[in-house]
Amino acid sequence: MTPGTFNITITKGTTFKAIVLTINPDDPLDLTGWSAFAEVRASSGGSVVLDLAPSITDAAGGEITLTTLTDEQTALLPAGNYQWDLLLEDASGEIFGRVLAGRFSIIDKITLSS
């Protein structure tokens, strides 16, 4: 399976709003009983920089939501260029994916705030 590409950038010290994804929007995949997994790493097998903690928020509609992070949480993340991907596991335990994958950048902000 060739994953769709979805690149993400987080700016340290700012709020990162949840990202809502729909698996196959034209004919949504029913995710009832499924689980989703998504992690950010420098490379395959490397240490996890960030668990995106995906949750299935509308199973029948194929909707998955990636986590929200506060400005305090993003301030603690190490700046750098990483990779991420999304895997799905069905009710029988079979793992599918990579459904989505891409670059994941954590950047420092230019403007200082109080």
C-alpha cells in the first residue's frame, strides 16, 4: 500500500490544534472496532519524539483525530526534522498501513512572547 502524503509542522511554544483526518473521504472506511497508531520519529526504529495519540472520533465516517498539544507541551519538544506515519488495526488484530505518512517538522518560533 502506498500511503497518502501529509506533512505536518509544529511551532514550539504555540498551541497545536487537533487534526481531523478522514480515511477515504469519497467512500469512508467504517472503522468500528478498529484502532489507530501514529508516532513521530527521526527514522524507523528510532526513539519516539511524539505520540500523536490518534483516536477514532467517527467510526462509521472513517474519521480519526490526532492529538491537541498546549503551548507548554510544544515548548518541550526537540526542534528538528522528523517523519511520521499512521497505521490502522482492525478488530481481528490485522495491521494495515501505512495509511498516511510524511515529514514532521518541529520548529522554533521567531517572535518571542511573554
